[in-house]
Amino acid sequence: MSYFVCPHCQHEIDIFSRGGAEKTASQFQVAFLGNVQLDPDIRKSSDSGKPTVLEGEDSPHAKALYEFARRVISRVADIKANAPEGVIQIQ
Ligand SMILES: [Zn+2]
């Protein structure tokens, strides 16, 4: 979670400062996986037992989460492809 969009004027508010996660990922030479908006609707749907991702990939709320998941899948595939034989096994 990184930024909040004001429901009144749609202005993006950087709650944790912009770019901090990207900078830290770069410092530690790890992949930056993305920004996810702080959104009360995500909290509400999660609390009700209906995770936002069940709205589908076209949902504006779920889109960033799907993109995040794709980056994780891609990163795991890269790690697997570059790991020495027998060190990592992903089914
Ligand atoms: Zn506003």
C-alpha cells in the first residue's frame, strides 16, 4: 500500500513518500513489485470475506493486485531459471 486517492478531488496523496520502495528495492538489488493504492473499498471487501481480486482483472481496485501477482510469478520463474540444479524446486 503506498498512496491514497482523495475521494473528493481525486488527488493522489503519497502517504509514505513516493519512490521509497523502489529506492530500497534497488539498494538491496531485489525486484520492485509495484504500488498498491490504499483504498477503503479494498478493506471493506476484504473484511466482508470477498477479496477484491474476485472482482476480476478489469476491476480498478484489483488491477494493481493482479499486476503485483504477475510480477511475483515472473520473479519466481526467473529465480527458478537461474538457480543451480536441485537448489529450488517450484511445482
Ligand atoms: Zn481532495
